[in-house]
Amino acid sequence: MSMLRRRKGSEIEKDSKLNLKEDENLDGEDENKRKVKEEKKKKKEENKKKWNCFDNCCWFIGLICSVWWFLLFLYNAMPASFPQYVTEAITGPLPDPPGVKLQKEGLKAKHPVVFVPGIVTGGLELWEGHQCADGLFRKRLWGGTFGEVYKRPLCWVEHMSLDNETGLDPSGIRVRSVTGLVAADYFAPGYFVWAVLIANLARIGYEEKTMYMAAYDWRISFQNTEVRDQTLSRIKSNIELMVATNNGNKVVVIPHSMGVLYFLHFMKWVEAPAPMGGGGGSDWCAKHIKAVMNIGGPFLGVPKAVSGLFSAEAKDVAVARAIAPGVLDKDLFRLQTLQHVMRMTRTWDSTMSMIPKGGDTIWGGLDWSPEEYYECSHKRHKHNDTDLAADKGTEHVDSQTKSLPYGRMISFGKDVAEAPSSKIERTDFRDAIKGNNYANGSCNDVWTEYQDMGIGGIKAVADYKVYTAGSLLDLLHFVAPKMMKRGDVHFSYGIADDLDDPKYKHYKYWSNPLETKLPNAPDMEIYSMYGVGIPTERAYVYKVSATSDCYIPFQIDTSAEGETEGSCLKGGVFTTDGDETVPVLSSGFMCAKGWRGQTRFNPSGIQTYIREYDHAPPSNLLEGRGTQSGAHVDIMGNFALIEDVIRVAAGATGEELGGDQVYTDIFKWSQKIDLQL
Amino acid sequence: MASILRFRKLCYVEPVSKPSLGFESFESSKTGLKEDKGSVVDDSPCVDVSLTKEVQTDKKRRRSKEPREWRCIDSCCWMIGCLCTTWWLLLVLYHSMPMNMTLPGYQAVESPGAKLKKEGLTAFHPVILVPGIVTGGLELWEGKPCAEGLFRKRLWGGSFSELFKRPLCWLEHMSLDNETGLDPPDIRVRAVPGLVAADYFAPGYFVWAVIIENLARIGYEEKNMHMAAYDWRLSFQNTEVRDQSLSRLKSKIELLFVNNGYKKVVVVPHSMGVAYFLHFMKWVEAPPPMGGGGGLGWCAKHIKSVMNIGPTFLGVPKVASNLLSAETKDIAMARAMAPGIFDSHVLGIQTLQHVIRVSRSWDSMVSLLPKGGETIWGNLDWSPEEGFICDQAKKNYFQASKHNVSQQTNTSDGKQGFRIEEPVHYGRLISFGKETSQLPSSELQPFDYKGHEHINKKSSCQEVWTEYDEMSRESLEEIADKKAYTAKSVIDLIRFVAPKMMHRAEGHLSYGIAENLDDPKYSHYKYWSNPLETKLPEAPDLEIYCLYGVGIPTERSYVYKMSSSDNCKHVPFRIDSSADGSDNGCLKGGVHFVDGDESVPVISAGFMCAKGWRGKNRFNPSGSTTYLREYQHKPPANYFEGRGVGSGAHVDIMGNFALIEDVMRVAAGATGEELGGDKIHSDILSMAARINLPL
């Protein structure tokens, strides 16, 4: 026995020594020693066993971390040109970015450039907050990583909302826009907005002294940015400074999205006399502005804004919604989330600036719409491209037989959307009495005004069946009277009969191109640059939602689909041509017809140019969001657009760019619109 | 029975982990047991093992070896995993910790913002912040291929990660052109604009952030607060030439003035920003081609007060030694970071040369050279600070003994004994050798610059441009031989060792004292940032504050030596760090210290407010009021205070609650009188009295 032991144990010196010792004193003592020894071992092994699971976990985490760090190290040690090299190896040599290309052509920075960001793309930071927002001083609440949305969602919503009554700061909260180029260069890390354009402009010599980001708080109404932050005064002073320090070269203004309306407002404001306006005198624009290059401008509003206000269901006006699903589980908290989002967005006056303007004249009535024969089934082609036209010839005939009910911006039920107008029975909702059925529900803290409506009101709304752009306003006044009351002070959606009427001196008309005259600046140029070729929301099919608790009572009827493959109706939404957010009609009409030549809206005959950019999705993953995209925000990375902007900034005129560049039927559609010019 | 139990336990324990040990014992116990209680053993699953033990043993050995080999990596991974997990755990705990949790026993001082808000103060005057040297961020707008991907990334400020990744590329982009002092070709590095320019210098290292946060408490935001960021590497006039920074500042002030109901602005410059704003005030009233054309009275109309924090009105001695040998302690932050990258023994020499090269291309460095020459800074025999006692303990003792003296008049000779026998010659800004610094002036010979010319000698280190390569060893030795240099002659010395730099810089800056301020030559911009060669603007209501920390030893003059090596890759002079004084502790490591805020001596920060501009005199013709506010340095009481709420150090003073409170009160409308007028801890008044400057 001991022999055996010795044989096995000889490997370990210590053990063999012990064994020898054991040989000397056998029996009892031996037993005792063994006991002690084995207990020790037992403990050891028990230890081992107890630690095993934790051990493994640690080991695993450690391994992952090490690998991660190693990869990170490799990534950081990688030469900066490596990704480009890989891309080139796969796709062949890349085209030069426009900045490099034009630098080689010898273009130099000439006109100072002013960027006007749109809605949601500008960052907002906290300057004063409630207790729950401690430690967030001068941290971004909007833009960046949105870390706070996840950490303290309710606190975040509270700080992002404005006051219901005034549309200004709630008490004890000050959220202000970030200033400088950082305000909107990237919306979130890696998601560029202006960054590509800035980088390309920098190539030909632009820098902070010749580039200015006119950041403003995009939540409040345009005039309120001046009242609260003096933003318009700042823009005026900065433009004057840049013109003065750049040898008198006028500025090129590049507004994007809602920034287009904001800048329209600015141009009226700056020339208006002092108490309401900026007092720059009637030739301020002529003296300071060379060109306004509107990118994706919703001149006449966006249908999406309506559905956003009506049921918080539009796709990206409230980006918050895209973020929300991650925070609040859809099935559990969805109702509350939507209501919170709705409550928040309804305090923002700016969303009301994008309600469709011009009513039935522009957007079409019950029976007609400017785009009614648009084909969604195939990609639109350039007009002189005969091959494509021949291919699609048959379909052409098919789809042209049936017009699309775009004019009915909201219809309750698919059948109603497509029925001839004579067959729709409508009961007027305007005088309906609002019930008070569930006012004392459990959801009083969420303010959406739907609680005040009651079942009677909801039924009345649904019974009216069809809403055009004109009656939509009445609908919104009906479902959200407080909000619209606030908004009516700042915005107007009509068409002016007589532009010289003194009432149009009020600032609420300034951002509506159909109720203002362009400034007196014959040398100025106005560009309308936008993407085309992406289905864009234009009209909606709604239903009354089934639940009767404190839920938003209407929702898009996602079951409504068109019969044919290439139908324009998908998931309850009629789509038309546009840049995914703004329909062509809204972005192009003013430059195509409303301001073309010397009209009553454009008394000094400012030159207008339409530049459309056909959407081409990124060809591979390495291109990111694409260099030929036509999507509303991604177009800011479109090389063709950037090239146009740089050329104009370096001194070219619209004629030198090649005048209009049109892919859609915008001129044909504009013809159908019967607007007195 | 006990042994059986034990044995069974052993069996159930899977013996994979430690077979060599476990097996042996189980053999022994097993054989012993089999004789008595075989039945029990049969029940146990160990029977199989016992039967095939030979095979098993072999297998297990093999298996046991595999984990053995993994052991090292294994435990490494385990360690890292453990650390990560605990780290995350702590992070989660930290994040879920309520914000206002305070540690027991730790009483946080109420911030001045909260305090003054309770008093009912609200934003009144717009505030302009003017950052100083090195604290402002710089970003890249155009670079060489080596800086690819850094477009609009910070080269200066922030994490300085590029400095570590590509040091030479970084140095190349941070330098300016040697000849013009402007951008080198194909490189554009620009100041970061906005409050972010200088709120934090590096992550967690605040500069203006605390002041901004406190001002925000009483209602300030970007519409009534502006950071006048500029490229601090350029000479002041060049910021206008290249970036129109001065025009922008003018337009911004005018805008703030109008937008805030025609309320004048309160300007808060810090460090070199003080000189920059002085330049601005002259520029804005000067006629257009050279100035801003605001017309006389612009400052009176737009500026309520200028609250200079840690002002460098008369320059900083530190800069002289920095330009000579790149050896000061913190003006060039790069040096503090350098040791991490370049080992000081292997590459240290190169690093120093690179730092010299880069900082000599910055005109602004030259603007910080001591101004006013011997009149202000003292000559070979005297200096205004003479008799300053450095050692705090001794000073206290002195005060105590002085106190005693006044009580017991007969101990006067005892006091004599304490008095410094050989007064420190602060006037000798740079002396070669410790004994030189103490010699009577009659034994010193002035250095004759004639006959010493730069010779172009072919050297192996031409890519590093410091101009030292072009000097002969003899000239260098001549410079060093028992020479001492005063504030006046040190400029000649720098002019001699770095003629190109000084030639460039002297087109923009001047260091003298004006005899006659009405001389038309003083309308040139090079005099505008020197308070001794300009008049303050015509603005009788303007208030000028000098706010600075005191109570920290501050570099005032240096003991140098020749460095031994004859290698051309070497800066030929260096501070003689072996020179330590024994008398009263003013000399340490080759540096003489005086009172100040660690960077700026009291004399430079306070003299103009204490004497130069006090009352109506030729430098201050309209009699703008001046206030002197000193803040006694208090090191942070405990770890939680961070850099301290009572600090007097040059940059940390921006977090000093007393100073912030003063700034906020003035911004909210108070006058200097309401603050309490002067608040003086140092001997600035008696020092100023010793300076014989015609007023």
C-alpha cells in the first residue's frame, strides 16, 4: 500500500517526503496525518468547485475584453488610409470628393456661407433644469448619443417640452440650441448632417470665419427665437460681419428642411421696421445675399406633419419615435410612449410651421390633385430617356386610367379613400359637441387634448370621412384647439388675395411663401435643390382605434394596401414622388411656378433654379449612406449637390451650373395648380 | 465511518482538476477500506475507477497537462475579467447613485451661483470671456497627409491623443511659419469657437467651466455670454489679419450690447487674454486700416468693466527662460506631457529642441517677455521685491518676531540677525552660476555682442531649427562666463541667440517704457499690448480690476549653467538645478521664487492697478478706477474638493469661489466700491512704491 503510494507520489517531492515520514510512524499517527491532509485537500477542491462558475465567467469576460482591446488597438494602429484602400480594392478607384475635384480645378473660397439647419437636426443643450436633470448642465439633451432618453425618459420628456400656453420655456427650465458648426454637423455620432458639406467646403479654403451655422432652437416658433434668444438679430449681425470682413462678398445661404421656412421668415424680418422686424432697411437682402440654396425645402408644408400632430404616427418628423421603441417596450408601454411623444411634440410650435399650406388650391380637392396620375410602380426616368419609356409603356396606360386620391389627405377607411366624391356621406364635425366621457381617466398627467373630446367628438371626426388640405386645418382646430390657438399667432396657411393688404405685415405670414413677397433683390438667386425618386408620404388612410381607454383615438390603418403590385397605397399611406419626407410638389412648386419670372410673389423677378437629384441607393455597404442619395437628410452627402453648392459659393451663377435640372413632372403638376400669379 | 464519508466525498468530487494529488490519497484510503466494508465501496461510483485505474491515471495525466498549459493565459483572462466586472459593477453603482448624495462628514461649500441666486441676483450685463495662452483649443482645418482624418479634430486641448500617436506630425502642424509667424503652407490650424473653446482644457480639467456654470445659475446663457476665442499662437494683430478675430469680437460686443437692452459688457480676460484685450481696446478705437474704426468713446460706450484674472500686464520671467532653454515649468504644457512619450534620457534632448522650435514660432510667447526693463524688474543691484521672505514658516516667525520687536524694542540686533545678509538679486533675471547671482555688481562684466556673429556651420541636426546650431561654441561660452542679465539685457540676450525670432516678433511687440505717450509712433499696433506704452481709452466710467492669487512661490529669476555636451543636438544652456539656497529658501533648484500665483509674480499682475493706472496719470488720462483684489491661496482641504475652491494658482483660481462671486456681482451690476474696493494680502503696494516710474 505504501509502496503504491510512493510510486504515485514520487512525482511531487513534498508528497514523497511526507510519505517517507508516514512510513516511519505507522498506524494511528499515520491516520491522523492523513485526515488532516485530506481535509486540506478537500477544502482546496471545494474551493475549486465553488469558484468554478464565477471563474469561468470571469475568464470568459476577460477573454472577450482582451480580444476587444486587441482589436481596438489594431484599429487604432491602422493607417488612416486603410479603409479607403480596401474600398478601392473592392469597388475600383473612388471618385474624388467634390471638394478635392474642385480644388484641382482651382476654385477658391469666395462668398461666405451660412448654413440654416432644419428641424430635429440641430442639437439642444441644457442650461437650467429641474432636480432630476442634475449634472446635465451644458450636456446635449437632443443630438449626440441621446443617453439621457434611456436613463431618465420622463425627466427628458419634461425638459424637452415647452410651455403649453406660451410655447416658450416652462418655469425653471432653459434648454438652448448648441451654437457653432458643432450644432448640426453630426446629429448622432457617425450620422452626418452638415459635416460632409463642411469638409468639402474646407477643401477649397473655407473655415470658421467664412462659414456660419445659424443654429436656432427649432422647437419654438420663428418669431419666438428672436423674442427669447435674439437668434434672428444674431444671424443678421453675423452676416453683416462676414460680408464686411470678406471684402464685401455677399453670402450664400444654404437652408435645409425647415430652415428654408426659417430663412424665408428671416428675409422678411430683417427688412421689416424695428419693433417687429430687424430694421435692416428694404435693400438689406439685396446688399448681403447672393443666393439662397434651399435643400429639401418644405415650402408648402409636409403631409407628414399632419399625421404627426394628429396621431404622432409620422415616420420621422419626431425622431423621438424611432428612438422610443428601444426605451419603452412596444407592447407594454407603447400607449404611454406615443402619448408622451404627442404631448411633447404638441408643445413645439415649429411642427405647426409645416402643416400643408395653400389648402385645396395647391394640394388638391376631393376629386383632383396635381399629381393624380403619378406612377409609383416603376422608377421615374429622365424625360428624354426613350428606352425606359417604351418598356413601361403598357403600365403607363394602366395606371393612367385610375387617378389617385392624393387630395384626400386623410380618409377614414380605404373604401372611402377611393370612392367617387359623390358617394361619400359626410356629417359635419365642426359643431359636434365634445363629450366628456373619460376625462377622469387614469391618464390625466399625459396632456394630449384627446381626453377633452370624448366619444362624441371622436365619432364626429370619423364621420366626416374625408379631409382635404383645407378641411384638415379645421380638423386640427377641432382635435387640438389649444395647440392651434397658440400656433395661429405664429403661422398662417392660406393664400393671399392681395399681398399689399397691410395685414400681411404681421410676422405670422412671413414663413408662408404664398402670403409674402420676396424681398426686393433682383440680383439674388433662389435655388430649390431636392432629391427625387423615393416614395414619400402624401395622404393617409385612418381608422378609429379599437380600445376605449385613454389611448390616442385614431391611428393609421396599416392594413390598407393597394390591389396591384406597384400600387401607391402601402400600409395605409399613399406615397408620391419626393425625398422620403417632402413631396416634390412642396419643394419644387415655388421655384417652378410661384416665383418663376416676375410674379406677384416675386415682384423684383429674382431668378429661380430647380435642381433635382435622382436618388440612387448606396451601391455597397462601404459607401455608408451613399454619395448619390436623394433622401431628405442623406442628400447632404450627395456629391452632385455638394458640387453645385461649392461652385456657387466660389462665385458661379445658376446659369453656369446649367440652369434647371429636372427629373420629375414638377412643371406639368405646377401647370395644373390654378394659382393667380 | 469518518473515513468512509471522507472517501465518498472524494469520489463524488470529479478528480479532473487535481488528479495527481487526489488520486494518490484515494488509492490509499480505498485499499484500506476495501478490507472492512466492501459493500459501501461497491455502492459508490468509484468502483469503476478502481478497476481501470491504470488506464484512467494515464488519461487523467494527459488531461491534467492540458489545463496546465492554459494556466497562464487562463489566469490572465481571469484577472482581466475580474477587474472588468468589478469596474462595471462600480460604474453601475456610481451611475445609480443619487446625484446629491454627499459623504458623511463632508460639507460641500455652497456654490456662489446658488448663493447669489438666493440673494436675488439676475443676469444684467453681458459677459465676455477672453481666454489666455494655451488654455484655448485649436483644431485642424487643413493638414499634410500625415494628419489625415483629423479634420476639425482638436490638436490642442482635449485628450491630446494625436500627440501620442504621431508626435512629429503633431509638432509640424502646431508650428507656425518661421518668417511670417502665420500659417505654414498647406496647414490651417484654427481656434475652436464658442464656449467649448476653453471651458475644459482636457477632460476633467476645467478652465472656464466653473465660472460659466455659476453664471448660468443667475440666468446667463449664450445670448449674453461670449467666449472670445482666438488663436493664441499668433501675435495679437495677426489674429485680426488672418482670422478677423478682433473684428468679430467688436461685432459680438456690439450685438450683445444692443440685444441686451443697451447694457454695457463686463469683460473677463485671463492670463495672456489680458494683454490681448488691452490690444483690443486700442485697436477698436484706432482708425480703420490698422484699427477697428470704432471711434473714440467706443470703449466708454460698450464696456462697463474689465476684470483681469491673473493678469500678465508686465510679462512673465518664466517666458524668458522658456525661450532660452524651454525649461520653464508649465507655460509650455507640451513639456509636461513630453516625458511620457520621449524618454528623457534617450530622446529627451530632441524633445527639448522640438519644443523650442515650436514655441519659438509662436509670436505670442514673445509677447509675454518681461516689459518695462530695469525700471520695473530691477537691475543688477536692486529689485522691487527685495527682502521678500519665501519660506512661509519663516515668514510667520518673522511676523511674530516683528510683533515682538514692536513690543520689546531692545531686541533690535536680534532682528538684524534674521534679516537676510545678502539680499536676493531678483533683478538678475538670468545669471550663470550661483555665485554670479550673488556677486556684487562691480565684478560683473556686460556682454559685448560685437564680434560675435552667427556662423552657418554644417550640422547634422538641421531639421531642428533653433538657431543655436548657428552659434559658435566661443560665443556661447562668452555669454555664459560670469554674466548676469537683467530684464533689459535678457531681451538683448534673446535677440542675440534667436535673432530671427526676435526680428519677426518685434514687428508686433514692444517691451519698453514710453517717455512721451503722445509721440505719434505709439499709434503703431506693436505698442498696444504693452500697458507702459499706451494710454487707457478715454472712458472715465470704466472699471479695471486686477484679480489674482497670491501665496504661491512663483519663478522670478534663474541660475543657469552651460550644458556639458558639445553635441549639436543639445540646447547649450540649462537651469542649474543643483543651485539651492540655504538662506531663506527663495532659491530652489536654480530658480529664485517670489510671491505670486505660480506663474505670474505679483509685480506683473498688480503693478498697473496698484500704481501705473491708479488715479489720473499719463497712462490713464481719463482716470478710470482700478481695483486690486488678491486671493490668498488655500490648498484644497480634502480630496473631494478637487482643485480647490480657494485656490490661488494661475489657472485653478478660475474655480475660486471668492473670485467667482466677485465676477458675478459685477456682472449683475455691482461696482467695485460695492465689492469692498481693494483687498490686498501681498506687499504689492510697497513694492510698487519702490518702482520709480514717472507717472
